[in-house]
Amino acid sequence: MKKQFILEAIDVTFEYSDGTKALDGVNISIEKGKKTAVLGPNGVGKTTLFLHFNGILKPKSGKILYNGEEIKYNRTELTKLRKNVGIVFQNPDIQLFSASVYQEISFGPMNLGYPENIVKEKVEKAMKQMRIIDLKDKPTHFLSYGQKKSVSIADIIAMEPEVIILDEPTVYLDPKHVQEIMGLFDKLAEEEKTIILSTHDVDFAYSWADYIYVMRKGKVVAKGEPAVVFTNEKELDWSDLRKPMLLEIYEILKEKGIMNGSNIPKNIEELKKCIK
Amino acid sequence: MLIDSYSYTNRMYNVHPVEKLLFALLTMILCFEFDAYTNIAVIILMFVVTVFKAKIPARVYIKLMLIPFSFLIISILTLIINVIGDKSVALISLNIFGVTLGITEKGINTAVILFLRVLAVVSCLYFLALTTPVVDIINVLKKLKIPSLFLELLQLIYRLIFVLVEAAEEIYISQDSRLGYATLKNSYRSLGFLISSLFIKSYKDSQDLYVALEARGYNGELKVIGKDYKFCYKNIIFIILIELILISISMLLRR
């Protein structure tokens, strides 16, 4: 079966008005229904790239394709694009503009022009999915960081986009929240949603993603399935990343000759099965 | 911040905001219309409703009522002590550099009425502020067709106050932990840094906020759905009754 790409960046270059080159000939193809991680240290243009996917920023050269069609930058087309491609921003304090959780989540669906009763349904559904029904009547400024993060994700889920982009979703979150959010992403992936996230947590990216892009200084320096990307020593050196712990352990065990099977394990359970 | 947190946690949180607004405003109008006795009645009424119905701790409520006192006492003094021409109407008078300063009965009367009226109106406002979250008030104003530009500003300002206060606290703590406020000189310097970095931060945040709104399809209007409230006829009848009682007593006692 031919791969279907939902979002593509072709030779995208972008410069901020102060002259910093944020993206330099970026080529990325996001496969539909897959979990993609964009790895790289801070300030390599991950956020800039994401803003291109949603039509907030327009590339200086190159183009962005949604479902194989180049995106157009007029009002109606952009609204359509933003319905289908949602971004959860890194800092929920900036994304959340309303003092009421319910109002906050209703903003996206309202902008899509749904009648009020449908908006209410969508808001309730998103809150249920994020397990934040109990926050419904709480003011935004009473919430903890993790709760704010959940609300900011519900913001986007309520719009029911095809693609959900998350900018550093796991930063500052406690392990329990990270676990919960990971579970949620898996559920969304089952619903054929495409998920893209940026992170510098290599362990997380390694066991979670179907496909990985590694960025450095506005360029894509490595791409491929996690096991492929992280076993290519030369490229890793180049991109300031370390090897995932799990892979490191696997390689040591393999060297000592106590490993079964040839598949590289993706998580602890798979690793356990591999050990003789 | 204290008032704000009570507005979400009090027992009258779920009462329809229009009812609360109506109660506060109607009572306030009575305070302006009638004199001392009505005002005393309103002060007691608001205390009872806020403390016993909304379950705001009496200690908190009284503390809040004491806040306007410092302003009040200064303005009352200027009302009581007047420049007077005729010494005979003065209760006490004093001659300084050929100007006669004195206290008259009329002056005292005006001062007492003003004092009670201010406290009564303030207690109405406290009732509203302590029981009704800002978000609800904005929703009511929206239904009253107040221009949306004004309301959207109000909404954003209200939300961002908390973001900004949090940021200011963080900066303050980080400065304080490095002895930024150890001496007076240090304090001035640190405060300067704090204010300037807050300005820069709020400018940057405002741009980021705009981007985040745009990403969700913002097109110049903050369209949101408010909370659903149900009118309670019992409450409305209660409000009407209370106001009628207040009006009739005031009429009877009016001199």
C-alpha cells in the first residue's frame, strides 16, 4: 500500500524579521495516522516548523502540503486548515486566555461556527477524554500546571482535528501525568488521528514514536524509525542527542550474548521477552 | 485575590448572576434614594446575606469592610470641619489668621449620612464581588449588549492579571533568594529590574497569546459559551420582598 502523507514540508525556509534563519530547507513528510516525534535541542526551529503546519507562518520559500495539496493563505482556506491541524502550545499559561475552563474549551468549536448545542457536546466530550470534567466550574488560575496542560490539550481535541501537534507536551509534567498523556495519545492514534510532537526526551521519543525527525539549527539532520535513527552513531553525534537508555542496555546485553531474537525492543516488556 | 477566590467557593456561586446583580444594584439605588436608617438596614442586610447565606467568614467580611475606613475618615473630617462666617451656628469654633473654622450641626449630619451611605454602598459591592465571579459578571454584561470590545478586554485583562502576578512572584522570589532586597539600595535596583522585565515579558506573552488564539481560528472576536444558569423564582420573590420591605420602612421613617 502506498503511504499517505497528511502533512508535508518541501524545502521550507523561514527567516524571522530580525534576520535569524529559523528553518533552512526543511523536508518533512508526516504519514497519516502515525505518531511522529520531532527531536532536537531548544531553539532549532521545532516551534517555527509547527506554526507553518497550521498556516500561522508562511514559508519564505518552499511549500507546505496538506493532504497532498499546497495550502493557500486566504481566510476560508486557513480556517479549514486550522480546523484540521491543531497545535497545543508549550506554555498553557499563554494558550489559556479565558478565566473559565468551560469557556476556554468552547472557543475553538465556536470559531468553527457550530451551533451552541453542538459546541456544548464537543466541549463535554473533550473534557471527558481528558478526564477534567471536575474542573468544569473551576477558574483557570486555580489549576495546577498539569491541569492547565490537560485543559490546553482539551482546547484542541474539542475542535476534532485530523492532526494534533504538541509542542513539548511532557516538559514540567510529573511522571503520572506523562503516563496519562501518553495513554491518551495512543487512544487518539487508534482513532486514526495523526500526532506530531516535539521533545528532547529521547527515551520518551524512542518508545513512543513510529517515526522520528531529528532537527539541528533549522535543518533535518536525521529521520527514520526510532530503532534506525538511534543506532546510527554518526548521525547521533552530529545532533547533540544521546542514545535512549533502553537501547543502550539492549546493546550491552546483546554483546554479552544473553539476547534472544533479532528485533530491537521498544519498551521494557519487549526487552524482558528478549532476555534468555 | 482573596475576594476572587471567595467568589468561586462561596455557597451562592451557583445562584444565577442576574439575580445577584439585581439584588446588589436595586439595594444600592435605595441607599442613594433614602437616608441614614435605610443605610444602616442595608449594612446589616448585606452582612447577614453574605455571612450566613454565602458563608463568607464574618472575620473576612469585617476586615474587608474596614478597608475603606481610612479614606472615609479623612473625607468625613473635611466635611465636619468647615470655614464658617457666622459663629453662632457653630458648636465649636476656632479662629486662625482671621479665618473661622468650626463644626456645625448641619456638617455633622451630612457627614453621618455620607459615612453610612458609603458603607452601605460598599457592602452592596462586596456582596456582589464576594459571591459572583468576574466571568459571570462579564457574561451578564454581554447579555446586556455592552460592546464586545470592552468585554473582551475585560476578559483578557482579568485572566492575565493572574499570569502576571505569578510571573512577578517568581521574579521576586528569585531576586530575594539572591539578596536582591537585603538593603534599601538593592531593593530599589531589584524593583526596577522586576518592573522592566515584567513589561518585556507581558509584551512577548501578548504576542504569543495572539499566535495561540490565531491557531484556533480566532478572527477578531472571542466567541465562547458561558455557563448555564437557571433562574430560581424563590430567589426572585425573595429579592422583590426584601426590596419592598426596605422601601416601605424607608418611606415611613423618612423625615
